[in-house]
Amino acid sequence: MKAQWQTAAGRALLLKQLVAHQSVTHSDGEQSFPYLVKDKLMSLDYFKARPEQIHLVPTDDGRHAVIALYQGATSHKAVTCISHFDTVGIEDFGLYQSDAYDMDALTATFQAHIEDFDKDVQTDILSGQYLFGRGSMDMKPGLMLHMSLIEKAIIEEWDINLILITVPDEEVTSKGMHAAVAYLDQLCQQHQLEIVLHLNSEPTFQQQGNDVHYFYSGSIGKIMPGVFVNGRETHVGTPALGLSSNFVMSYILQEIEYSTRFKETFEGESTPFPVTLKLSDIKHHYDVQTPFRTAALFNLFLFKQNANDVFQQFNDAVKAGVNKAWRAYIERMVTEDVAPMPELQLMSYQELYHYACQHHGKSTVQALIDRTIQNDQAPHEQSIAIIDQLIRLCKSLGPVVITFFAPPYYPATNASFHPLVEAIKQTITDTAKQHFNRVSKRIHYFNGISDLSYVAPSPNGSGFDAFRDHTPVFGQTYHIPFEAIERIQAPFLNCGPIGKDAHKVTERIHQQSAFEELPVILEAVIKTHFLSSLSCD
């Protein structure tokens, strides 16, 4: 078989072809991209003879993940090769939009307009070491490397199972990975495969001003708890007769945003502060009625904590904010000689749901939820809408604050100090130094959020119950295959090429790192740790 992707030039051509096919999340190109990958793989004799080993795994919205299995002759051990092919859009490219997916043309255009960029970008343009383009860094190089790796395995007949997994929707809610994990679980049972390593090759988030290669033995978690405040409406001329939901929410915000209570540290690395991702009252038009329904969604990053841990901690913070708001409200009503309304309650979504079922019947509640999610809103918006409708249904509740979760959820994962991962760490650093004089360093958590969140439970235990119970759309329009995750869990690593400026116009990939260095490093990982009878070239 004539090799296609075993030279730097061959790999560069493949990456340029992958980038040229636009695959922005939720675009037609994202829907058609899997067929491009399948066609490329079908050009290999191995898959020509075994087309059934390439499977397009459907999500529930017309998109597909690609899972391709290369089987070793006797081994039951398997390494997954995980990537995503969707990208963010190109609206930010402005006058450069026409070249956004043509790596050669865009790189040449940037060279011709070098004065438009900052000093660091100019340096990289002049070096000739980088190629630019949407998807050139995040993350089509990872897919290119995995396709090259599988071709190498075919040529040399490696006795190891390699499972290529490339998915859509990583940039939004990871529907592609959720579908892929469920299928991977079935595939492993069908072929009696034991996953020994999950390998992601998301390019590095390069530190400014150095040429160090970084790889990651963990992936930061992200979870989105929410608060819904239901106060009491009134006319702006008589504000003391109502309870502004914005007033209450302002105290809750002070307990959560930039709070150190949620901060986690691990081996000198720290999670960023929590911040608000969405905050709005629920008024659809202007009038002189005071806002009495307000919702907020918060971004929390995680290292070790799981959903159960977070929900307890989050509720403590919300309770502190509610208590402060209520004390301030009472003090101000005294000055107005107004009798305060019934005390503000704090409930979880599950408590609200059970209250609604108890007072109105489960069938009525479920019918209300079904109607609410029959719109085109995103799952996080549907979650807020369900709570709004349930509170409207349960008018006897009065002023109440509801805590809940909204999608998406990326559990924190970490394989640092696992014996296999530590051994692979040494292989990567040694190979980079010996072959390319490249310094390669391990970082414990990949801060860019990745689909590795769905290949192993949280370091602090699964703790999925709180998310399942307190996410209004879970099991309806948002799913995570928690049980499958438990079954396919294995040590994992994120090792990709050097890249810069993800999600920016100047997104770029280091050519030598992507086309020469990483192929050797990944091959060394497989041969050293899973093909003991072979040695690396």
C-alpha cells in the first residue's frame, strides 16, 4: 500500500484538505464533514476491505461522529484517538473571510498585510513556521495526526486496536461525544476490547514567548449552576408593595462572582473565579411593572469537585445571599412602615418539581414540561423556561428562590500520577528532547475544556446525581451517558502539536510540531507502552 500521510508533506496536505472543508458548529459543513473523513479513510486498503469498521454515529439532530476501528491481529487492548472537527465561525475575519479556510492563501494574505497584527503574530508570520486558518489549531491537526497514526499501524501491522473518534459539537454542548461514548461502549463489548488509553491530541495552549511543547494529564471541568428568583410584582410607584427579583439577585451575585470559596488548586495550578454567563429578568417588553422574575447562570470551573460537591457549596452561597437580601429588605420596609411579605423561601429544582407534582399531579407537570421544551431554545434556556412555568403553576409558593443546573456539564478529569500516564510522560519528554531538542512539559489540567471530560469520572468520584436530579432538561433535550462513561473509563492524555490563538483570526499551527514532531511522539507512545516487541524508529 502506498503511504499517503507518512511524510511531513503528506500530513500538511491532509490538514489543508480538512481545514478547507468548513465545519462551523451547526452548519451544513459540520453535517457533511464526517463523509469527508470516511472517504479519506476508505482510501486506505484496510478499510476498503472492511468498510463496516467505519461507523457514522448519529446525534439526535442530523449530525454524526465518526468511529473507525483498526484491529490488531490478536490483541484485545485498545487505544482511542479522540478529536473534534467542528469549529467556531469566521465572522471575526472581516475582510479575510474569503481565505479563512485556505491555509496557504490566508497565510500569504497575512504576510502581505503584516502591519495589521501585533508583534507576536508578526514574528510568527515572518518565521515561516506557522500556517493560519480557521480550524488550523482547534482542532483539525489532532484528527490529521490520528489518521496518520492509523495508517502507520496498518502499514506496519501493529498488534493493537486503535479506535479513531472524531466528533461534532465540541464547541457547544458535546452532543457528538455523548453519542460517541455510548457507541464506543457497545463497540468494546462487541469486540471484547479493553481500553488502555484515551488519547486526545488537542493542540497546546501555548504560553507567550516560548517554544516549549505542553501536554496535559487532566481536563478542567465546567458546570453551570443557576438561580431563579421569583419575587412579587408591583407598580414602580409603590415599590414597597412588591419584591424586586433583581434586588434579591444582586446579593446572590456578590456571594458567587469572583468568590474564593469555589477556587480549587492542584500542584500549583488554580481554577479561574466563577462568573455570571447569563443574567436577565424575564420581561418581554417595557412597562412600569417592577421585575419580579430574574434568572442567572454561573460558570464554575472544577478540578476535583463533582456535581454533588458543587451543588451543596453553591446552595450554601445562595443561601448566604438570600439571607443578606432578606435582612436588607426587612430593614428598609421598617423605614416605610410597611408589613413585610412572607419570608423568601429557598428550594432546589427537585423540591420545586416534587411540590408541583404533589399539588397538581405528575401528568400535568410532565405535560407542562413537554410543551415548554417544544421550542427551538437551547437547553440552558429551556431549563430556565421550565422553572418559570412551574412557578407560574404553583402560585401558592409566593416569593421563592430556586437553585438548579443548566447544560452543558463537563466533569473534571485527571489522570496525573497514574503509573501508566507517568511512564508515558517520560516517553514524551525523552522523545521530544532526543529527536528534536524540544522541551516538553506536562500540565495537570487542560484549561480549554475538552471531550476528555467524558472518558473518566471526576477525581473525587462520579457524583452525577445532583446534575441528573436538578437539571430540568436532563433526559429530555440533554443527555450524558454517565453509565457508559463508567464502563469505558481508562487513563488518558491530551498530547497535540504546538498551536496559538484558538478562536481568534490569528489561529495557527506550528508546522514542524504538527507535521514532523508529534507523529514521532505519538508513535513512540504506542510502541513503547503497548507494542513492547517493537521499537521506535
